[in-house]
Amino acid sequence: MASFSSLSEEALIHCYRMAVKLKLEPDFIHLVSKELEKRKLHLQEILETDCSV
């Protein structure tokens, strides 16, 4: 199982945004989103925030 615990919050958010943008496997996106939830980072706020990836 993938472990994202060593990633900073900023790196994890970037990872999520890029995974969505690149339309990576839904299972991978789900794993990243679960880690975001675990860290109490809200997907809606992340998606609404301006990102230039």
C-alpha cells in the first residue's frame, strides 16, 4: 500500500491536483484523497484554490 506520510502538505496537494489533471487511475486519486482527509485537508478548498499546475 502507498504511503504518503513523508510528503509535506504542499507536496501532497500538488500530487492530488496533478493526478486529477492528468486523469490518473481513480484508485490512486482515491488513495491521495484519503491521505488529505486524514490530515484534515479539505478537497473542496483545494480544488477551489487557484492552481497553476
